[in-house]
Amino acid sequence: MKTEADRRAARPWPLAAVLTAYYAASAFLVVLLTTALLHWSIVRNMDMSDDRMLADRATLVRAMIERHAMDVPSMVRMVGESNRGDRTPQLYVRVLDSRRRVVAESSGMGEAIPPGRFPPGGDGPSAGVDAEITPGRPFRMMSDVAGLPSGHHGIWRIQVALDRGQEKRLLEHYRRNARFILGGAFILCVATGYYVARRGIRPIHDVTRAASLVRASNLDRRIESATLPAEFRDLTGSFNEMLARLQRSFDQLSRFSADIAHELRTPVNNLRGVLEVALERRRPPEEYEDAIGSGLEECHRLARLVDSLLFLARAEDPGTQIARHKCDLRCELEAIRDFFECHLHEAGLTVVLEADEGIEAELNRPLFQQAVGNLITNAIAHTPGGGTVSLHAMAADDCVHVEVSDDGCGISAEHLPHLFTRFFRADPSRTPTSGGVGLGLAIVKSVVDLHDGTVAVESKEGSGTRVRLTFPRATPVGVGQAAEMTES
């Protein structure tokens, strides 16, 4: 079990701290690499400059030996001592004969650099090497060979060295200053990174502050995205769309609550009125029976309303699943037609059934019958005597279509988008007693959604209405079986 300390340790860093760390690390790395590259460039240029100086001196001495071998001491003094000065590094020259005996050397060179420490010479000056014979006194050394003029035998060796103490002090001064510069650069990188991070996440604080002001009473409030960076416009756009959906949901819930109160008030008032009239005075048993019958009718109406609302609430639960079985659509439609045959006959309507044999789909039989029954009930209510109610079933590749149509009064175009809204009635003059409570088509839509199908309506005022229900032939993959759910 995690302790409070573990939970605190597992918390992610603030975004500003993360951005500051990334910026400071990357910027300081650039400064560090630049400083290191500059140091390497200085050292390399010093080596190349010193090597050129040593090579020039070695070449000059070699040329003098090859021309004037007997005047080597004066030549060495001229070459080695001519470069002395306060600002010029000390240059040392040594000449060895073929037996490696010192012929001549610059003053103090014997104590500073033994002959054996130089690299062997070859065909031309050797590569320069660094050596620190005495602690704190570095040298750059190079060797060369020279042949004696005609009449003499043997090869003499030339050793040249440069005191790099001044260069060492210059590099140490550079490194010391670089450490101070790097320290200041690191502080500057952190400060700049924090400033940049705070400026970068300021839109997040603006969005957070604007979102904190949204309440249920001002869901029409929106976050202004015109002044935000492009990266945040999608975020604010999605947030504003969410607010719009919430606003629509709250408005629908408010209307739904008001509609429920209105629909419940009518039968409750009717029931109360009947009971109050029955209790005003003593009445014959027949009048009490009529009052009880009227009250019972209102109770049945309330029960149907509550059952419908419970069904819709269960249908909207994302976890709701239904049990499906293979059904023959022609048989199902014939059973529904037979059930409504008396109602159709009383209304003076003719029913037509068109469905091919063998059209099957996996459906929840009670829910399917409820949905088609609600459509037939609506068709009966809106079709005058002598009209026709038609039932059709058609098969497609992976789905089936069921149509319920009539040649009644039809529905105006302005009402079509609201047909499946709860408690909506296209004809306001129709009352709960004469025209239901406005939940029939909402239940149809819920039943189709539970089957992962679709519903479409075509209607023209004065020409009738056609409702098409589309169901998949088989249960979609990943949809499990559940207990059967029906609406009473």
C-alpha cells in the first residue's frame, strides 16, 4: 500500500518546471558546447602556430648546417637568442652530431630539456609534441635531421623547443573565466527558461480561469480563443463545444422536468377531483363505482407514464444490453397486425402487410413489437377513416428495413426534427387523454438505438407519414447478451 510520501513522490512535476528544465538544459548545453569548442579551437590554433614556428626554425637551422657546418655555434646563438623578449615565448635550439653529442645548444636548454626527450627526426620536421619536464613548465618540441655539406660525413640532428608557459597561463585564465561565464550562463538559462515557460503556459491559466467561472447558471459563457496561440485554439474549441452540449443537455433536462411535472399534474388533478367530488356528500353505490373507475383509469395512465420514463432511463444507460434472438420479420409483423386488427377496424382503417418469406434478424422480440406497435398507434391516431396503414419488411446486405406508413394528415417540416423528443406533440391540441403523453416515438428511437440501428422519417403535410426502422441482421461483434428488457 502506497504511503503519503510515495504518492507525493509519484506526483508529476509542474509543467512550468518541466519546460524550464528542458529549456535551461538545452540552452546551457549549447553554451557549454560552444565554450568547449572555442577552447579546443584556441588550443589547436596555438599548436599549429607553435608547430609552424618550430618548423621554420628547424628548417632555417638545417639550411645553415648544410651550407656552413663549421659555424654551428654562432648560428645556434643567432637563432636561439634572437627570439628572446618579454612577450615572445623562449625558443630553444640544439644541434647533435651523428654520435648524438651536443654540438651547440641555446643557453639553459641542457638543464630544461634533455636530448633524449625529443621525438626522432625524419625526412623533414617531426610532428610537434608536448612535454612537461619540470612541473609547471610545459614545452612544445620538434626534431629534424640535416646532412653535412660535401667533404663531411654523417647526419646531424636538430632539436627545437618552445617554452609554452605563457600559453599555459593564458589557457588557465581562459578556463577560469569560462567557469564563471558558465555559472552565470546557467543561472541566466534557468531564469530565461522560467520566464519563457510562464509566458508559454499563460494561455492555460487563462483557459483555467475562464473555465472556473462557468456555472450551471451561465453555461452560455464561452472562452475567447481569438487571442490564444494556434495550439490552444483546438483545446478551447473542444471545451466550448462541450459547454454547448452541456447547455443543450441542461436545457433539455429543464424542459424534461417541466414536462414531467405537467404530465403528472393532469392525471393527479383529475384523480384528486374525482375523489373530492365523491366525498362531498353521500352518493348511491353506482356513482361511487363510476368515481372509482375514473380514478383507476387515471392510475393506469400514471403507471404507463412512469413505466415509459423508467424504460427510457434504462435505455439511455451506456451499460444496458438486450437479449437478442433470431426472428422472422414476416411472422412478427403478422402477429403485430393481428393484435391491432380490432383497433384498426374500429378506426375504419385498412392494414396492408408486405414482407417476403425468410427475412430474419437478431432482435429483442418484445422491444421490436413495442416499437412497431407505437408506430401503428400513431398511424391510427393521425389517419382519418377510410385510410390505409402499411407494414413493409425488406432485406439488405447486412441489415433489414421495417417501414410503417400511413396516408393520414402528415407532419409539417418544422416538426420533423423534434419528433423523437420526449413529450413532444406535433398537434398541441391533443391532450394526454386523447393523444398520449408524447413518449411513444422517443421509446421507438431508444429501442432502435439499443439494437444499434437507425430510424428515419419521411412526411409531407396532407400526404401521410413513413417511418423506416433499420436493424442489423446479426448482433454486432463485442455486444454481449443481457437480461431481457421490455417496456410495459
